Amino acid sequence: MTTLEHPTNQHYDLDPRVFGLFLDESRKYSSGWYLTPDDSLETAQRQKMSMVADLIHATSRSRVLDIGSGWGALVLHLAGVRGCDVTGISPAPRQRDFVEKRARQRGLSSRVRIVTSPFEEAADLPRGLDAVTALGSVVHMPDLPAVFAKARGLLRRDGRMYVSESCFRNQAIRARFDRVDGTDFVREAIFGNGELRPLSELVAAAEDTGFSVETTVDLTRHYHRTIEQWIENVQANAAALNRIQPGIAAQLEHYLDVSNAGWGYTTKHYALVLRNAR
Amino acid sequence: MTASLDQITDTVRTIVADVLSVPADELSTDTDLRDVEGADSIKVLRLIARIEREYDIELEDEDVFGVSTIADVADVVRKAL
């Protein structure tokens, strides 16, 4: 996530209306979960949020922090569907306004709080949490061990962290592709200072922090289908997108296309559930 | 029936022409795919993906990232069948 204070990622700095024209209604900007390839984007995103809620054992007594909360899809889902008390953190002020408005409209204001700050620098976060979630956000954070240590410090004993991330497929692929043009494009234009790591590095950082690894989920094919559906939306809404910013539809399509070409070859998308326990 | 190398080469040429948007008859079997006008590493990856789907195979990384001509691609496909 980039921000007005941290203008590192040209992609997230696009006019917010752009995202409303290719994401689903919840504006969830991460992989869905498809029970069948024909599932709609909305259905897949709802299924995914339900899966995340299950993996962190979310109940109406749960207190959760969502790192990189974006336009609040997961925050509002956990508060509205599971009855959790949720704090979202994102560096982008206009995302906070958007989420808080939706929370008010849904009568969820008492269970939703948005903090505007980079996670690494935030000082006043709740502690003793039941769960921390980070969907595609640690890629923007260079010091992964520090992020995991901070997240673990916010969890109660036996609390869980769900982290999903785009990864190089293995160390050899990383060594081969970390400095080629296509990767630079993906890293700079798409992930904005992103640090793609192989899964083994995420696992090593989690272990070294003191987490137990409870679950690993391969989301790669689900993300491929998600991006296909985003591309369909870009094509269907090309005229409206180009009215906001001339030429943006073709740029977006190229950018999503490049992301989708590498899945399975150079990149994977994994979720990890980490447990603050021996 | 096992496809002959010639049949595989023709299929590969058709897919390369489609993905790189060039006429098939302008593609010789020893053209370096990355030198074709408008080609880039993403398009080469995409055409490998198309070929893998077409033949229901998964090529080794060394082949995916190592092939440079239509003849190379046809050769690794034949070995994978």
C-alpha cells in the first residue's frame, strides 16, 4: 500500500474510482477462493473472506488487526459477518474515509477502527489480539523479521496470524529473475518497492520469530482466476476508466496481464497461518 | 497416435504467430523468439503456457526459460510427450 506520505507505488496512487471499476463491490484487492471456475468474483471474494475467518478461528469475541486493510473488505466482513472487533491499518488516508463511511452505513462503527500509518511505525495498536491478518501487504515491508516480531507481540498466546503473499517460486528462480526487466516492472509498478520472497523465506522468518506454522495454502490458481475476472471488468468498463484517466484501461490490462503470466512459472501465491504457540 | 516433430513444429509455429501477432510464414524454425518484433519475456512465457496446455504437459524450468527458437520448443515438447 502506498500513501500520500509514502508515494512509493504509482499503482495504488490511481484515482480510487478506478478500483471501483474493476474490483468487486467489496473492493477486495487480493485473491478470491473459487469452489468452481464459474464462481463470480463477488462469490469468490466472499468465500475467501469466510475461509480467512475460519483459519483464524474468528468469533464474535475475537479482536483482530488487519494489516494493509485497503478499502476494508476483510475488516467489514469480520465485523459484519463474524461480529469481530476489528482494527484495520493502512497508510492511505482516503482509504480510511472510505472504510469508515461503509462501517457507518452498515451500523458497524462500534466494531471497526482504522489507523492511518505504515504498520512498522504504528505505536498505538491494540494488544492481546486473537488474530492478525496481512493479505498481500508484507510484500511492501522490507524488514520481514521485524514485521513478524511486531505482529507476534500484538497477539495473545495461541493467537493466529494469517499472511498471504506473492512469492518467487523458489530460490533459483529468484536468483535468475530478481533483476530482469519483467521483474522490475512487476516489483516497481505493481508491488511498489515490493520484495518478492520465496515461501521458504517467509517460513524461515516465521520460525525465527517464534511462530508455529499451522497451515499453508497454495492460492496461485485462485489468484490467476481472480485476475482474469479483474481483466474482464477492465475490458467491460474501459470507456468509463478512460474517462477518469485517458489510456488507463490499456495500462491496467497490461499490468494485470503481466502479473498473471508469471503464476506457476516465476511466481506463486501462498497463505500461511502462524500460531503464537509452541 | 504420437505427433511427429513436423506436426509439433507446425503447431508451435501457429501458437507463436498468434501470441506474438506475426504471420506464421514469416517465422523460421531457427528464429530467436525473443528477437521477434514485439516479443518480450512475458509473451514468451505466455506462449510456453499455451503450448503446455495444448499438449497437456509441464516442461522443466530449464526448458521453459532456456528455449530460444521454434525448433527448440518443438524439440522439448516432443521429449515431454
